[in-house]
Amino acid sequence: MSGTARPLGLGVAGAGGFAEFITAAVADLPSVRLAAVTDADHERAARLAAATGITACRWPELLTNPDIDAIVVATPPDTHAELAIAALRAGKHVFCEKPLATTLEDADAVRDAVRATGQVLGVDHVLRYNPLLRLIGALRADGTLGPVQRFLFENDAADEDLPAGHWFWDPAASGGILVEHGVHFFDAAAALMGGPAVRVQAMGAIRPGGDATGVTDLVVATAAHPDGALATFAHGFSHPRRCERQLTRIDFGTAEARLSGWIPVTAELDLWTDDAGVAKLRRLPERAADLLGVPGHRLTGAEKVDVTVTANAGPAAARGRGHDRVLPHHVSVLVDLGGAGAKQRVYAESVRAAVHDLACRAREGGRPVADVDSGWTAVATALAGTESLRTGTTVEITQINAS
């Protein structure tokens, strides 16, 4: 985006918690300008407008205002598709909170609208804009880490803000846990594993008592990817906030990455490698700014990349998955974006980067990193998991294969 280009005028549909978060995250982003907000509860829209110095309006005005170039869809999941399609047909670009839709038919309709209108749509698959995931993707792409064999995500999440009447527990509104929250990680796995899943098998557990009795609040899904790779996802919404725990583990066969938090702020790499691999890894600290760099995501300069090499820690000859290897050296890498206290900053900066990506693609052409196709694929994978929960069978994702 050129320095002289007019900032993209943003209208926000929805004035809830995520709308408050995203307006704060992009308030000083040079590539966009907040213009207006709407909500079914006009008083709530007026409060957010007053807090941010923008205009509160009704939904039709957001579509017809010539100063608004793009609309942020920040409403409950079952409304995403309808609002996104209306915005696209009105000539607006769209930044859509995940999931893109709650049904495959709606996801199809959004994708068709993007293709028909030529407008840009980005999805808030925020992990694609996380510096740690970006670094791991770069090391995988240059051969330092090799192909992913296993992707594992475990999410022991809080439900303190999800009372029995919350729309989260209503599958008609949220799509269910795998759709509402799982899409983040289905998408991250697809990005790191080089392609989408081809089949999903899932199981769930019913809450036995307390608030929202009878709802499914714990699900586990295993997805098969091409080339013999597997990904497993566990989502449980049953913990006090102070007891939340999240872990991502990525197995590359000769290497392992562990990331803490659903918004990762630290990554530990443990790997065995050869002389060429050691030479690459020793250079990571000097390459940190480049490897962690995500346009629109501001690093603090205090990020740490520490590399520890134990040379000749074992015999050179090794064998794994039917292939001979030369792996004499053991290497540990710690990448730290600021520890647990950096979570909210890293989250906000990643959302900022996603909106910046949309603005750049709207001005310069091309597709966002998290585009409509990745949004569609994540929804299709999540819905296959949901169908597996319902039927107790392994579900083939034939739609993705056909694509």
C-alpha cells in the first residue's frame, strides 16, 4: 500500500466485545480509518461510537455510505454470511470474524459472492498472523523442520463468561464448538500441513450438571491430512478462567515445536539435525526480525530467540518413517514474544495485521493470507467434525477434495 493512498474507510457491524477489541486494535493503523458502527441494539452502537469517536448508524446506512470501503462483520456466527454477502453486493470489502459461516450452504454463498463481486474478503483466522506460527511456517518451507507428521491442539478453556443462555451453547447460533472455535485450529493445521484435511472423526462429552446442563462442552476431533499426516484437536469449555491451559504441539519427525496459549507467545523447538541444519539454526537470532515479521504487526524489539546446540550428542546415523537420516546434533530453540503477559498485545497486533492485510489487498490486488477459501475450508472441516459427532462415523470431506 503506497504511503499516499487514502486509508480504507471501515464500518463495523456489531458493537459487542469483539467489536470493542478490533476497533481498539486498528485505531492507529495508518492503512484504515474507522468511520461508523451499527448494531441491532442502537444504544450499544452509540456507546461504542462515543468511545471511539466515530458515528453510530443503522445497517442500511453502512452499506450506502460512500466513505465506507470495507465492513467488519463482528456479530454472532449465524449472521456472518448474510451480512458479508450484503456488504459484498453493496461494493464493500469485508473483514469477517470467524467462522465465515455456520453451514456449508452459507459458506458456499459467501465464496460465490466474493467471486461474483470481485471484492476482497478476509477472515479473522488470527493465527495466520501470529509471529510464532509465521516463523514455524518459514522454517518448514525452507526445509529446516521438514513436513508435519502430527499437529495437536489442546484447549482447556474457561466458561465463566458463557452462562446457560449464551448464544455459544446454541448450535443454531454458534454452529457448535467445532465451528465457533475449532475453525481457528483446523485452519492453522491446514496452513502448516500444506493442505486441508480429507476426513474427520470426532467424539464429544455431555455436561452432567451445573449451568447449561446437557450441552456438549468437550469435543475431540482427529483429522487426516494427505501424505499420512494427522491432526488432533481437543476443545473443552468447562474451566475457571485462572485454570485455562492451551498447548499446541507440532511433530516434524526429527523436530518438535511446542507453543503455549491459544494465542501463542512462546515457542520451544527441540530437534536433531546435521551440520547444515546447525548452521541455519545458529543464524536464527540474527534473522529474528525477518522471521517474526508480519506486516501490520508491530514487534517490540524485546523478542528473544535463543539457540542452544549440543554437537555430536548422538550417533550420526538415524532412521525414521522408513528413511535414513544423518542427525548427530541436538538443538533447542526458545522464541519468546514477551511471555504470558504479552498475550493481549500479541492478539491485538495479530488482528491489526489481519485488517492491514485486507486494506493492502483492497488497494493493491491479490488475496489476503486468510482469504475466503481458507475460511470456507475451515468451516467445511468443522462441519465434517460436527457430522461425525452426530453420527459416530468418520466423515469424508468430499467437498474439499472436489475443490
